[in-house]
Amino acid sequence: LAKTTQPISMDSYEGQEVNITCSHNNIATNDYITWYQQFPSQGPRFIIQGYKTKVTNEVASLFIPADRKSSTLSLPRVSLSDTAVYYCLVGAYGQNFVFGPGTRLSVLP
Amino acid sequence: GAGVSQSPRYKVAKRGQDVALRCDPISGHVSLFWYQQALGQGPEFLTYFQNEAQLDKSGLPSDRFFAERPEGSVSTLKIQRTQQEDSAVYLCASSLRLAAGYEQYFGPGTRLTVT
């Protein structure tokens, strides 16, 4: 399973765009990149998943360069309610999820 | 149901007691997963089921941990002779299909405190 590295914490202000980058140098051909969000006292919640290039949904965008050795989760115009821990996961169909410590995002007023 | 539910939400056990944690997955979801989350850490995989078959239990920390899903829906995680290091949040997740390529839906977790 590919190991991921992401910043331990980030601060931002309301209304700003937040980009969280995850490194996964050993990503395999069959691996997908998935991001989860977790609020205190709740289970993680799926945000977005991609394989290459760019994926966008109503919540976020995921940018994946051609070499796929990193990925960037982009949250547009964050609000206080986006304060949470964000996890980057890499794995293929049939493999189990491996969560790292995640990135603790704090959105300030 | 609308989502994954877990019970109890909180459990306090004295060291040496047995506990049973229940997970009700989303109806129709084939895969079910158990994770353990220590304070300030990401969830760690314990075991998963596809229907009633336990396909991987490599994450179970000791033989005191046992999970079952006898009818392919509700699952129970049992911890025998609890120890203080078992204190954590136990998360259950279900998925329509198997693992990484498919979105996992998590329950709120059961916070176990062993005193």
C-alpha cells in the first residue's frame, strides 16, 4: 500500500480557498486517491476520489498531476464549518483503506 | 436506515470485562469494515466482511478481539478481557462494494473507555 504524507495542520480564514497537498511517491498503477473529512465525534465522510487529472464535485476539487506522485484537495471559499481533519488515502480496488494522521484544518473568522 | 448506526455510543468497562459493540450497516451494503481510532490519530483498519464472510482480520490487535456478521447485515465486534490500551473509538463503515474504489459510509463510532 502506498504511503501518504500530508501536513499535520493548516490554518485559513473564512472565504479563502484552501489547498491541501498529499504526497504519495510510491503510488501504484491501480491505485485511486480518495479524500475523507472527519469532524469531532463523527466518523469520516467521503469527499472526493480520483485517478488522474482533475475531478470536481459540489464540495471540492481534486488535482492530480501526470506522474500521480501527489494530489491536491482544493476547498473553495471555506467557512468555519469546514474546520475538520482531512485524510488522504491511496489504494486499489480490493485493498483496505489506510488512514494516516490527516491534516487538521482550522478555519478562523 | 438512512445511515450506519452503532450502539452503544459510549461504553465504560472495567479492566477484564468483555464488551460487545454493534454495527447496523446501510441496507444492501455488501462490505462492512471495523476500524479503531485512538485519540488524535487516524482510523486503523481492524477487519472487514463481504456479506457474512470475514475476508480479512489482519488488523485485529490480539485474539481478544473477535468480529462476526452471521447473516450478512448486522455486525458485532467483541473484545474479551478488556485492557486499558483498548480504550478508543471503534468505527464501523459499510460500502456497496468492496473497499478502496468505493465510497465507505461511516457510523458515528462507539467510544470505549476501559478503567
